[in-house]
Amino acid sequence: MSPVPSQHDAVRTADRAVIADLFAEYCERIDEYDIDAVAALFTADCVTDYGPGRGGRVTGRDAVRDRIAAGQAAFRRTHHQLGQSRIAFDPDVADRASATTYVTAVHEEWDGRVWRAHLRYLDVLHRAHGRWALAERRVEAALVENRPEIDWVWVTRRAPGG
């Protein structure tokens, strides 16, 4: 006999779906250069760090909005494609979750140069007033194609054999 899901399990399943939609909306709005809508996905006191070559640590929704607007203005087009995402809920704080999400981001600059970044978004999310939002976002790069001059925080990878 299989266990019957609890009401708590159903709530967490619904929360996961809402958070997954938030991640998808981020990608859609970034690719449309709808910067105000992107900023609205963050808490007022959010912190982001897209890496030293992409603006470094930025605090507060208005500052994050301005950093994203400036960074995205360098591109004619972008395409952000989400991969797997692992969401964990804080057992001690009901309205807090963390997530690791893989993303491939393709960028076309105004001069026609195209480059691709394979990244991990490391997020902390808070729910306030019934709405999940990004409280923290850090980015780690696993592989960057055709843009070696940008300084990234790299995914830690062990050396083979030890």
C-alpha cells in the first residue's frame, strides 16, 4: 500500500510549481528585455552576484534592476533555456526555499558576436504576502563558449583521480 500524500506534501508540490514558473518567467522577461518585470521577481532587499565580469555583488531591487538593464543592453538578442532544477524547502522557515537551476544562455551582441554560457543559478527564495520571489541569486559558470575574457565564478570541479 502506497503512502497517502499529506496536505503538507500537496502544498510543497504547489510551491514547487510556482517557483518553477518564476524561473521560467525570469527567462522569458530577460529574453524580451522587459527589465521592470524581471526586477519585480526579486524581493526589495535582494542580493545578486552574476560574477565579477557581469557586475559582481549588487544589493536591492532598484540596483539589481539597473545592473540587469545595463548588462542586457549589450545584446541584440538572448535566449535563456532552463535545465534541471532542484528546490529544497527550509525545514525551519516555512516561507524560505533554496534552488540550484541549470541554464544555458545564448547572447547575440550588437556587432553580431554570439556566445553561450552554461550556468548554475544558486537561489534563495522567500514567500511574502502569498508570493514567492528571489531574495538571492548567485551565478556559477560551468562552461562559457566564445567569450573567454569575461571573469566568472566557476563551478568547483574536482580533479580526476583525487
